[in-house]
Amino acid sequence: MTLPLGISFQGAARTVTGSRHLVRFGPRSWLFDCGIYQGHREEADRVNRAFAFAPAELEAVVLSHAHLDHSGNLPTLVRQGFPGAIHLTPATADLARPLLADSAFLMERDLEHVNRRGQAKKQPPRKPLYRPADVLPTLERFETHGYREPWPLAEGVEVEFWDAGHILGSAVTTFEFRSGGRTLRLGMTGDLGRYRRPILRDPDVPAGVDVLVLESTYGDRLHPPEEETVRELQETVTRTLGRGGRLIVPSFAVGRTQELVATLHDLIERRAIPDVPIFVDSPLARVATGVYRQHPECFDAETHDAFVNHGGAPFGFARLRYVSSAEESKALNEREEPCIIIAGSGMCEGGRVLHHLRYGLGEPRNTVLFVGYQAEGTLGRRLRDGAEVVNIFGEPARRLCEVAALDGFSAHADQAEILDWVGRLDPAPRRIFLVHGEVGPAETLAGLLRERVGAEVTIPAPGEEAALWS
């Protein structure tokens, strides 16, 4: 008798945040990723608090990487009764620990601002999704596995992590199911990285799979060449500093900040941009950079050589200043001199960047530079789309500054890179499910995959279930 096998798309279906996929094999079920959904506050709170399954009935979670849109709702899952292990790579575990703690801290702090303003309007107080005390029981569930080291998830289920090249520790995951004399290989990309990017190795290509769950964030576009991105960064920095302004960069603390710092380091070394102070205003980014230092085994050859033989470059060059305390962060807004401020969060949905935006949006000399994807419904997306007035901490703020964007820093594979990676799978997948992408990009990619791979390609709706065999 063959056990039924299926998958249910509980998050990041036709959107780019809140990755959450439920895999069922006979009476057993596991969750692949448990990310936090980012968007309008009320909608995000509703989506993140509710699960369409019973957490207590899950046997395990398999985590692709540490970014919060893939890991950030784990404490909610545990608090609601999830009893099992959370499987991840060692580097992902080391990144997820500070990321989840920081997420809980920021939720409490940001809601303090919102509740103070709401109290004056006689609005009921909001409660955070989870608190710092909820994080420790989550961390205690971590079980780590190295790349290319198969391990049993359950009887008849073998799992293997492959380097995704997205952020430190990120993994493409393959599941091999055996039942009743049948075998099926399921591949899940999480977020797929890019070739020839600074710091990390290129994505692995695992042995072929029968079914592939594939991200589609940039399924309808190509990233500009690296040299073009660096040139545009150079021009944006020079233009902003030349008019006496500051460059404010909302950036993800893990991955994007480290790559941006490495690029700025190179530009200053080559005297291609002015030698001004660069502030990384994110305690989390400082901790995350420390985790990067602990895992040089994940670096590409060039970064590994620079790290080992050249004093830890590029993560600690002299012009770079990490801002730790809230007082130091506030003091940055009192500076008159031009500078570069890199602060979290990357989609402007929380964190210290909100304070820099509140003080900096109204100054025409300044520039807000986006170096990552901005999901629909986020403050970052509204600013990137040209909004002249936005709400920050519940109060309107008028934008007079320049807004610029560089997609070339994205850690997500673009359309050509996705097609190339899928084309290397041997044998090619028979079925592909496109997730972690808005509908337009996913539809474009689906058409190309049907043409080039010959697979059955589906863009599942939220909550949709699919039988992988019956």
C-alpha cells in the first residue's frame, strides 16, 4: 500500500512573504518554513496569528534559511503547541537565534510607539505577535544538518540540504519519499541565490527531482549587470553627498547589509566615492556580521582568501561604524555632515530605519536608496512607487527627498538565473509549483518553464492543496 503524499501552500502563495508549506505523508505532516507575513499592520497581524492546521499535530519543521519571511513565525507556532524539532543548517541556526530575538524585541518596541499614539485616540492597545520569552523555547528545538549530508526525517523520508547561495546557511532542500515500492523526489528552493555574487558560493544543483517548489520573486525581469549596479551606486552616493545630504539605505540585516558593505569598501578603496562615515545602525546586522565571520566555510574562494589572509576584510574596514545603542542611533539624526546610514528593516516595516525616515524624508538633500525587493503593502513599496505622504508610527510624513532603487543587489535569482538553474536539474522536474512571487512575475516564469522544461507548472492559490501522488 502506498501512503498518500501531498502539499498545501499555506503562505507565500501569490505573494512574496510569509513562506509556509505543509507536507503530508500518510498520517504524518511537516512544515517547510514558517515565515512572517509582512504588509499592512492589521492584515499582517491577522495572517500571522492564524494557522489553517493544528500546530500540535506537526512532527517537525524544515527551515530553508533565517530570513524572517521564512523563519519569523516559528515562535508563534511553538507557542500554539508545536512539539517537534526544527531542522536547519548550522549557519542558519546561528543566524536565526539573533534574528528571532530581535524580531520579538522590535515588535514590542514598535507597538509601544503605536499604542502611545492610539491611547490618545482611545484605541485599544495592540499586543505583539510574540514576546522575547517566546523565542527561547523555539531555539531549543533546533537540530542542525550540514550540506550534502542526507538524514532521515521519518521512516521512508530522507532529506538533504544543498547550498542555495542566497544568504549564509541558506539551503535548497530535497525530500525523497518511499512507500509501497514507489519513490518520489521533492525539491524546495526556499529562496534561490545567484551566480558570481560577492561573499557566498554559487547555488548548488542537486540531483534531479520529480516535483519542484520554486520561488518566482523575479520571474518577469532580469537583474542589471554587476558593473552597472556598482556604477549606479557610485553615482547615487556621489550625487547625494555632493549636495550635502545623507544616504539612507533600508537594508536587511542578514545578507544584503554584508554585500553592500563589501561593495562600499571596494569603492572607497578605489577612491570612486567620497570617504565619508558609514554607519550600520542595526545591532542585529552587527551580530549577523559576527556570524558570517564564524562561517568562512560558506564563503566563495575570493572572500575566503580576503577574510583569512587580509585581516577579515571586507567586514570590518576602518570607515565602518556599527551603532549599538538607541542613544547613538538618535544622535545620527543630529549630524550635519554628509554620511551613509544603513539601517533595518529592509522593507521599512519596523526597526531603526523608521526613525531615520521620519527625520530624513522631508530633507531634499537626502536620498533613500532601496537595495532589495519591496513587497506589496509595505512602507518600502509605497515609497519606491512614489508616495509623497506616508505614515510612520501612525503619523503622516511628507517626502521631499530623492528615492532611488538598485535591483542588482538582490540576493534572489532573476528570470534567466532561475531558468538556468532549473535547466541543470537532471532529470528535469515533471511538475513545478511557483511560490514566493506576485502573480505577474509568476505567470511570466510559468510560461517560460512550460516551454523550456516541458513541466506541468502551477501557481497555487493560498491554502491550495495538491496531491504529489495518490
